[in-house]
Amino acid sequence: MCFPTLWFLLLPYTLISLIFLLSTFRETMIRRLVSLLGFVSLAISATSIDTSAERRASTSYPVSVSRNGTAEGFGFSHATNDEYTATIYVNGVPYQVILDTGSSDTWIDPLAIGGTVPPNLIRTGINSSTTYVDGSTSTGPVVLADVSLGPYTIKNQAITVSYNASSNAQLYSGLIGLGGTAASQVYRLLQNTSYEENGRAILYNLFEHEPDLPNYTAWLMSRSEVGIMNGGVLTISEVLSNMTAVLDAPRFDSPTAADWMTYMDGLYVNGRLISGHSNITDLFEKNGIHVPKDNTVVTLDTGTAFMRGPNYYVHAIYKDIAGAALVPVDPTGTIVAYSVPCNTKLNLTFSFSGTKYPLHPIDAIELGMNDDGTFTCVGSITGGDVPAADWLLGSAFLRNVYQVYNYGNSSDIRAHPATQLLSIVDPEKAWAEADSLLLARLVAYESDYTSTSGLPRATPSHAQSYSGPLATASVTAADSEKHTTVVSASDASAATATHAALSGALAEDSASSPAGSTELSGLMRNSYIGLGLLGAVLVLLIVVIGLSVKSTRPNTGYRPLMGSRRRTVPMAETAAEDSFYSTPYDSGK
């Protein structure tokens, strides 16, 4: 057969095959190629994003603040006269955190809420470790995240992810440090890096980027004996309308930039003034800080429940009470504490710069329940060392005052903060009602023990058991008592169930990939087949054209056409089937 005959036979076959293949694969190939190109583009971008929950930062991330006008409040809660907590959202994931003016760093414990790690954390490559006065620590990687507190979101705030740092997952899953930047361990670690601004204490970043906001917080703390309740009223840049007298209260400028400190000129114990006996005054004087004569140095700390001061004061308060006895509190014996009868009434008044702040008698002793159902009462004021101060006054004292914490010049980490306190205790009324309140506390504890005894100790769930109603930051409240109403058991149960459902939904959503995820292996396989078939046709056509050209040369003879080889297109050969980017949790919902 001569070649022209072969040409005319192959050419129609080639054209028909090409037309058939093109018509067959046109729609499929276009769709597959577009998908493949989209995947390749996404894979390239993913190398700069990092598909893990935490992203490694290579450049600076500026801090900014935004406001959400629909935010419902701070989730301000309180459990059994101990921790005062609020709800923060870290890249959309809720954490109930201790509110701590006595420290400056913020951390979260994902294990306390079932292991849910916020998505899209930005890793700094730096680890931090902070030790607290009670001996607990928070250790872990420092990351950047968008942290929301009430209506405010601080973007790219530095926090620590600290696994197993929460000692009570049912009550809290983190801590927000509300102290000064000067005391921040995270800030010190991030200084002279591109993350230095991110490492400033969270409220300093808030006020720095919201210059129109008065830079203070105000607190009205509730009192509860058993269970979890509304924490009271917490506001940022506002005071309650019936507490505006606090703005005219004496201003106690802190002698340091790190903490809310002041000087106490004495403590009245049943009308008798006790003063002096400072353990820290000499150190302050050596550092150029003058402490008034016979004064002691006080730190106000919302993150602790107790009051601790010089041993001299503890003995003076409790040792002469009938039935009082020293009790061991810690193995080293460095902490001085007294057990006292549970009906003990004490008249204690703290004096700061001549202004008196009476302590409600019910806050002078603490009640505990032993495993056998018997009661133990101890003095709320214990003796022992306090870091950089003589006194550490926690919520047992702070419940008796309306507090305003002023952050000074938030752009200067060396600026000293200030405090204003307004007494909310009527000493005569408090003394008159103390007996009935002390009895009511005993009944509440006994009832709680009776209702839970014989039952196995509850295992901490993945959800936190805090109160449901969110305290609103309102300046129009005319009656502060409505903000300290005890949450009913049904409300608390409903809130716990709601939170449990939310945590479960988050965990389930985190484990699932988004709808419409590409099946990479099928895409690659079908693309290879389609491209291979199209390549075979093209090769066949080229061979025919080549033979046609060759046939024009002299002395050309017939040679059989050998089978063509399929070419493999090495597109994304190294991509793994599970390497596509997925967003496990949409923080916007």
C-alpha cells in the first residue's frame, strides 16, 4: 500500500478520534483542570499559612481593637466565694477565665474544655512560664490570637496556651491578667522582637487602641456561699449610676508600675488600732520609694480569695478568741492560720490614708466542710510572706468595696496605675445581721453536703459549670442588688446544658472537614487518564504529519508505525491526599 493511501486512511481516523475525545472530555477536563489548578494554587498558599491549628509567624502582626455592639456582656461569674471569672473568646472559642489584677499575662487551657484548641493561632516560637502566689504555674507556647472580652476584641494579642494549667476545669479554663505590662513575663520575652506590641498586657492594648475610652475598670463583687452565681457587675470605662461617689473617693497611686498597691495606715480590731510591723518597708526605701511611717504596703488582687498579711496582725486578730487554735496550713509551716468557732463575729476595719473600709463580719472567717460532714472554720486573714508587699487583699476584702482600677498612661508601661475604693458596708447593719448570715451559711453548706453525700465525686466534664445569665455593663442600674441575685438551680442547669451542647458542637465541627472537600486521589487519577488519552491522539497526529513530510523525500519506503508511548504529566506528584487545607471551625458563627 502506498503512503498516500495510508495518509488518507489515518487522517479521518485521527480527526474523528480527536473530535470524539475532545467532545467527550471537554466538560470533564475543563472542570478537572480548573479544580486541579485551584488545588495547586491552594497548596502553594497553604505553605505560607500552615495548615495546622497554629501558624508560625514570620512578620509582625499589628494590634488593633474593634467593638461589637451586640455583645451580651462579660459572663461575669462567681463560685463559692472563690474565683471570679468572665468569658473570653479566643479566635471564636469560649473560655471561662479567672479575672486577675494581681498578674499581667493571659493563658488558656484547651484540655479544660475538652481539648478544643482555637483555630488559626499564630505561633511566636517562644515559650513562657509564670508562677503564681499559690504555687501554681502556667507554662506553654506564646501565640497571637484575637481575644474578645465583652464588646471588645483585641486582635493579635499575645497569650499562652498552657495545657493542664487549670486545677478545676468545672470552674475555669484560663486566666486573664489585668495587671500592668511592667509585670508581664510574656512582654519581657517578646521585647525587642516583632511581637513586642502584642505582648503588652491585654487591657493596656485595649486602652492604647481605644483612646476615647476612659482607661479604668469598675467592679462590684457579689457574695455567695455555695454554688455558682452572677459575679456582680463588671464594667470597662463606666461606673454604676448609684456608685458615682467612687469618682470622688481618695485616689491611691501605686508606688510601682506593675500592681495596684497602696499603703495601709492601720487595721482596727474591735476598735483597737494596729499598725506598723512592715516586712517590706526597708526594701522600698532602698529603692527610693518612701513608705509613710508605721504604714504597711498592700496589693489588691481580684485573682485570689484570701487575705494575707504580717503574722503580727493575724495573732492580734484571732489568738484571743475563745476556742481559737493555730492550725497547720502548709507542710513548711510558713503560713499562720487560726481555726475559730463558726459563730465568731469580728469587727475589723482597714484604714488607707485615713479612709476607713469596714469588713463585713461574715468575711472575717471562712467555713469549710470536711469529708465526714463536720464543719471547720478558719480566719480569713492568714499570715505569711507576700511577694513585694506586706498584704495581699483578695476578694474576701474586695467584696466590701466598689473598686475602680485606673490604668494611668496606657501607652507607657512604666506609668503607675491608681485605685479608688468606695465602702459599700454599713458597719452597724452588718454587725446586726452577722448572726443570721453566719447561721444561713452553715445551713447552706450542710444542705449542699447532704444533697451530694453518698454520690460519687463528679468527674470534670468537657463543659464548664458556670452560671448562665451574663452581667451587663450598665451604668443606669439604680439598685445594685439586682445584679447580685443568686442564680436559681434550674437556670444554672439550663446554662450548663447549653454550654455542654455548644462545646460538643464545636468539638464535632472541629473533627469534620468542610463540605465540598476535593477528593485529591480521584482528581489526580482521572486527570492522568484524560491527559494521557489526549496525548496519545496528539502523538499519533504528529507521527502522521511527520511521515507525510518524510514521504516527500526521495527513496522513501514503507515502515510500520510503532505504538506510541503515553506521556505522564507530573502535576502535583508529591501532594499527599490529606494535604488540602480545611477550616475546622468557623469562628464567625
